[in-house]
Amino acid sequence: MTSERRQQSKDMTQGPILKELVLFSLPLLLGNIFQQFYNTVDSVVVGNFVSADALAAVTMTAPAVNTLVGLFVGMSTGAGVVISQRFGARDWKALRKAVHTSLAATFVLGLFMMALGCFATPALLTLMSCPKTIVPLASTYLRIYFLGIEGLMFYNMTSAVLRAVGDSRRPLYFLILTSLLNVVLDLLFVIVFKLGVAGAAYATILSQFISAFLGLYVLARSKEIYGITWKEMKIDRDSLVKIFKIGLPAGLQMAIISFSNVFVQGYINRFGNAAAAGWGAYGRVDAFAMLPLQSIALAVTTFVGQNAGAGNRDRIRRSIRESILLSLLITFSICALEFIFAPDVVALFNQDADVVLMGALFIRTNCLFDCLCASNQIHMGALRGVGDALAPMIIMIFSFVVFRQIYLFVLSHITDSIRLISFGYPAGWLVCTIIMGIYFRRSKWERRVGGLSL
């Protein structure tokens, strides 16, 4: 192992469990915070310097974007699991094939996502029951965003490669730099050049392309075993199959759940533009509140992947228990503050009284239930780490799509209470936590540990 590998990669098959998880999670958390800045800064700038309709246009596009991007994020998750298991098992040849296959496939999928996103924009806005006054703004933002989707995809994949070998710091550095750049470009394009929502979209995709370039540059210059060379940049069929075995269920899960959120947005939009803008502000705020939990769950996937490759069953069990307790403590603390300061937080996005009222209502109705996700997210991360991605996909699709849509359909026909409609999120979280906990305890995940499970 070279000196560079000792400095940049992290072997999590030994050492104090909680310390390893926390140290690996912190850069992930900071990285996720800066990742959220991309769209949040867009929302704050257009909400304060353009209009409430512009805020609604930018925020309501998130489910549409995540529907398509989720397919690829699942693939990067699959690549991360495969690479982390190869790293834990010290199978360097297979690791290199997986890295190069992941990046080559990213380029091809990026072109497909760009074309699909631009083509599907009108249909996505129709499904969300987007108010007619907002359609032109939302359509402009979405199409520009999808034209730059390659940047986002390459950043996610290069980061997945680095994190799989325990390096969560350099992806963080890239995000800090490009997030600050995004702020500057947002202010320049929206306030100075008066480009409106189009300016916010341009700022985002330019920043994402720079973060992608930095990730590729590091991998191309690295002397590590996971460093890339252009002559090896091809798709290995066996590696691709293994990546898709994990990535496709994860991607379908994310895409389908995000697509379901398009319908949730549609139910909210029926209550008017203020409700649409308030729901968008709530979504941005709640995304930040959930970041510590998501970062810990992502760390668990890498931790479990490496220890599955090394055959450390007891170490995996202990990591799951400690991760759930840590997630509960952090998530509940953050959400309590979110509940108290809800109106002030929403006012950062837009100071219209109706928008603040609706946004605060959504936050206070849902935020204290975020802690329900501590268990289901950690169990999902652990199952993916040992190579079981199908069951979590089925459980989450049932909870967040089937059950939630039934809930919303029934409630919308028996009540006009927007509070009860917005409670569709926590209701789905509760169902998922119960089913995921039962499945995890009855599953035979231990059989996947000890050598490579893929």
C-alpha cells in the first residue's frame, strides 16, 4: 500500500467503530450540506430578488429532477458497494475494472438522461399540476438543468469511487469550492444580469461541471490502485452486471419515490401558489435537517461493504446499533430547533406572509417525525452494504409510493385539510420503519458476509 493510499483511503475493517463512522460521516455531512446549497441558493436568490412564483418554479422542480437523477444515483451507489467490497477483500484487479466501468457507463447514461429530461419536462410539469402562471419559469429551469446533467453525474460517480475506498474528504473539498462559486454565479446571473430562473440554472450547472472536472482530475492523477488511465476506460460486462445488481434496484427505488413526490406536489399545488412556494421552502429546509442521518447511512453502507468483504459479522452488527442511536439523537435535536424557528427559516426564502404561513405549517406538521427514518435508513444502508438491494427497494416503494398515494387519494376525498395532506410524508416513514425493521431482523444478511457477496 503506497503512502498516498494510507493518507487518502481509509480501511474501516479495524479500529473503534463509532469513531470510524463519525470521522467518515463528517466530511459526508459537510459535503451534503454544500450539495444542498446548489438548489437552496437558487431558491433564496430567486425568492428574494425575482418573485414568489420564481421560488415556486425552482423548488417544485426538485421531484422531477430527482426522478431522473435518482436512476443514476442508484448506479453510483451500486458502484460504491462493489468497489468497497473489492477494497475490503484486497481484490485490486476487480476494483480497477469496476472503477473504469463506472466512469465509462456514466458518460453514456449522462447523454441519455440529458435527452430524456429535456423531452419529458412538459409531461412532468403536467403531472405536478403546475399552475399555469409558473409553467414557463419551471420549464426554463428544468430544461437548462437537464442540459448540464453530465456534470452532476460525473461528480456523483467520482465521489462514489473515492468514498468507497474511505476517502470522503476530497469530494468535500470539491463541493465547498464549487458551492461558493455557485453563490457568486447566482448573484451575478440573477441580480446583475437579470436572467431570472435561467440564471439560477446556469449557475448550478456550471458549478457542477467544475466539481466533475475536479473529481476526474484527482482520479486521473492518482497513483493509487483506484486511479484511472484512459486506455482502461471501457465497460467490463461482468463489472457492469455486478454494479447494476445493486445499483438498479437502488436507482429504481429513488426514481420511483421521487416520481411519487411529483404527485404529492400536485396535491399541494391544488391549494394555490402560496402553498406551492411554502411546500418548496419546507422541502429545502427538511432536506438540510435530514442530512446528518443520510450521511451516517451512507457511511454505514461503505463501512458494511468493507467489513462484508473482510468477513467481520460482529463488527457490522455493532455498527448498526451505534449508528441508529447516533442518528436518533442528532436528527431529533435538529428537528426540535426546526420546529421552534420554522417561520424565521421560511422567511429566508420569501417574506410573503402567506408563503411563510404555509411553509411554517408544513415544517411543524412533519419535522418532528424525521426521526422515524433513523432506523429504516441505517438498515437500508447496511443491507446494501452486504449486497441486498432488492428488498429495501420493494419496502421503500411500497411505503413511499403505494401506501403514500393511497393515503393522499383517500384523504383528499374526505377532507380539505392541507395539514392532513402534508402528513402523507410521516405516514410513509412510519410504515417503512416498521416493515424494514421486521425484514432486517428476519433476513439472512449474515450469509452474505465473508468473502465477496456479489
